[in-house]
Amino acid sequence: MCSSSRLVSLGRYLNLVLLALICGFSVSSINPPARAAEDATGIYLLGSKSSMAGFVPPPGTYFSMMDYYYTGSASGAAAAGVALNQVGNITVQADIDVDADAFIKLPTLLWITPHKILGGNLGFGVIGVVGWKDVDVDVDALTTLTLANGTRLQRGARFSFGDDTFDFGDPLITALIGWHQGNWHWNVSGLLNIPVANYDSRALANIAFNRWAFDVTGAATWLDPTRSHEASVAAGFTFNGENPDTNYETGTEFHVEFALMQHFSKTFAAGVAGYHYNQVTGDSGRGATLGAFEGRVTAIGPNINYSFVLGQTPVSTSLRWLHEFDAANRLEGDSVLFSATMPLGSPER
């Protein structure tokens, strides 16, 4: 989210990406598939880091706007997880299907200070969240049963219900340190979710998470200006606190993202991006009535970058579509992410 028009001479280092992917799939193979996170969502936006993930810009203030659209579906335990407060643990007595759509805007303000720590550039940022979400659920009773919300169904009956919302989400604060050496650029960042936004434990659709959560991510980019190739990778873990309204504690989540890009000119680049997600510890708490489940999902798709000058301000944009597959106990679908980043004023000296 911090690139500018000066980031145009790029390169690749495939071993870095392959190593990160191997690590990601190795973590996945250690843990059996199950369900991922309360409401099957987490505070870390999968796919948010792709091209230039390891690069930290020069000292200065930067503004970025990311638009995120997601559409996906789930069935079985994953669907029950999304609608847990409405249907309860009825995975044996009913077939459950969920369809979900979301559009989220994330305005971000980042300040890269002129100070250095451990030889790296220090930065701080704040991320706002506002968006719309729609969730629809179909329950087909396999026997006579009563849902958690009191609805009684006869065998063979179908019950359909849904919910939608337009609201603010929990704000996030971030801090990072970034380094540069030759063709290498890398950083370590932390992300903290602050649970202060509106949340309804009875609703299907919430933008807020209503829990403290912290993510730590390391990212690296290899640039070879003579060949105009780029390879970037970012990997991290999310640690979740308990949701006090549902007594549900999401397990620890692992995520790895990558991008391989070809820069055809100083303003245009195209390539492929993707991610792998795996929950490495199970959900817990009195609200986790489906058990200590874990989940995973993988995605890949095209990535396009375009840079231009608006007046005298350089603007860097990125557009990517990521198609999910190999999902276990989690929504599976497609996401589209568009971001635009620009400096505010001249870089600090």
C-alpha cells in the first residue's frame, strides 16, 4: 500500500516465493482441515499484500484507499459456523448452505518517519473500515429439529433467512520497520484491531469483529532493474482475543501471499498474485459449540499495476482478482481488490 511512481525498475527471486509457499503448505499439512475463525472471517485481509509487499517508501506521509469486494459460499460445518447464533450445531440434522457478499473500503494514512531503528525506516499508520455485507442462509431439515433461534422445522422442510448491513468496522493501527540492501527490500509490520465499532451478536452480518486481535507479518521484495521482474512474498500470523459477546475465541491464523510481476514500462506491470491461509490452532471458548475446528483456503489470480501523475502528484494503482480453491470449513469464492496510493506533500528529508 506504500508504492509510488518511482517504483518501476523491478525484479524477481523465485526461490523466495517457493520457500514461502512450501512453508505455508507444510503448516497446512500438519493440521487436519476443519473450520476457520468466528464467522469464517479474520482481521487480516487476505490478498492485501502482493506486488512490492516488502518495499517501504521514503520518509513522508502517504494516503491509500483500498476497495475490496468478495463473493463466496459455503456448506456444512463452514456454513453452520457463519450462522452459528441462528442455527446452532445442527450439521448432522440439516444441510446448510450460505452465500455471502461484501464490499469494504479501507482508507489508510501512513507516516514513514525520518528516524531509523536497527538501520530500518520506522513507520506508523491508521486504517479505517467501512462497508456493506449481505449473508443468505438455506437450511434443509433432514429430521424434525429446532433451530437456535427457536424456529421448528419438520423433516424435508426448507428455511431461508438472511441479513445485510452497512456500517463502520473496527479501526486498526499499524507500525512497521523497513530495510533496503541492493536489490532486496524487506519489512516487518504489526497490525492491531481495536474493537470499538458497532457489533450485534444476534446478527448474521457484521463489519466489526468485536475482539482484540494482533497480526505480525514479514514481507520481502527482490528487484532486478535490468530485467524489470519482481518477486514479492509476505507471511504472518494473527493472534485473536475472545469476543466477549459470544464467548468465542478464534484460533491462531497463518497467511502467506505472493506476487510475480513483469514491468513492461515505467507505468505498467502485470503478473500473478495469490495467497494461502491456514488456521493453525482451533477455536475455543463457550461459544465455539462446533468444536476446536480449523480451516484453510488458497487463491490465485491476475494482478495489474498502473502508475500516473495527477497534477504534480504521483499515483500508484493496483488491481487484482483472486479465485479461491481447496477451501476446508471456510467460505470459498472470488475477491477483487483495487488500491490507489499517493504521497501527501513532498518526501521528508
